[in-house]
Amino acid sequence: MENRALIVVDVQNDFCQGGALAVPDGDAVAPVINALLPRFPLVVATQDWHPPGHASFASSHPGRKPLEVIDLDGIQQVLWPDHCVLGTAGADFHPELEREYFRAIIRKGMDPRVDSYSGFRDNRDDHPTGMAALLRELGATAVVVVGLATDYCVGATARDALGLGFAAEVWLPACRAVGAPSGHTERALAGLRELGVILRDNIPA
């Protein structure tokens, strides 16, 4: 695995039990990911890091509710509860996650007007996060993506990795999905398969 990096996506308190945008069973990924960390010479983590009043928050759109979909500057945007606001406890990594393995932390979603599901760029593709350049500089040619949530930020990160020239896998036992709107997870996974992202139902030995 000398040229394979592990990308740990958004394993943060607000996406886990009791959080503002809790992913069902989200806490369960922490011990699975911890077991993977020593297997990879390069580990990079992403962290949702939104300013207060972010445009992806339902509270920023009077009369709108979480999980409604709106047009935001020409992009379809799912509206979310306020979550992962920079500097808050909800934006911190899950306390059980073994952060000492992280070579770098890539923060995303900092532009108040555009969301950022992918660890590589914002949803408008205006601003790269620098992760692609970092991975290349450190010699990675392939990535394994794990974390939260399968159907949004994990999927977007794997898709962009592939598009940027990295071989990309998602190890599903180390991920959990939002599952909303109905059928979204199935559509997201089908789309990844069609692109050539490898989805593993079991973690390789």
C-alpha cells in the first residue's frame, strides 16, 4: 500500500449520535476506521468547517426546512440543520477517533455561499482544497475513502479522486449513509460504480 492513501471523511460530532445532523449509526465507523489507520502510510482527514449562517443551512432561508432542496446560485442544494460550525464542539472530530495518525486535516465548506461535499473542492468547483496537490506531493496514486456520509461527502470525495486521476475505492463497512431523500444512497452508489469507483462490501485482509 505504499502509494495508497486513506481519506477519513468528516467523522465529526455533529454527524454522530446526539449531533445536529446525526448520520444513522455514525458512531460505529470510529472503531472500524481506527483499526485501518495503522495499515496506511498516509492518512488525510477532512473536516466540515462552516461559518455561522452558511447558505446550506435551512435556518438561512426563512420558511425552509431541513432536507428541502433549493436552487442555490444555479446548483441544487439540500438544506441542512446548522452543523459543524467552525470552532464548536459539533465540528470537532469524534472523541474516539485516533487523530495522531492524520498527516493532514483538510477543512471544507468555509465559503459562506457554497457547500463542499468533496474533500477536493467546493460544490461549484471554484476553489480546490489543496488535497489533490498534497496527495501527489506525498506520492499517492490511489485512495481509499471512508467516513461520513456514504451518499454525500464520502461519495463526492471518491468521485473527485477518480476524476483527478487517482484510483479510488470506498470501503463500505467503514462508512454510514444519511439515506435522505429516499433512494439517495442507492443512486449515489450506482453512480460511483458506473464511474469506476470500486465499492468494497468487506474490508480487505
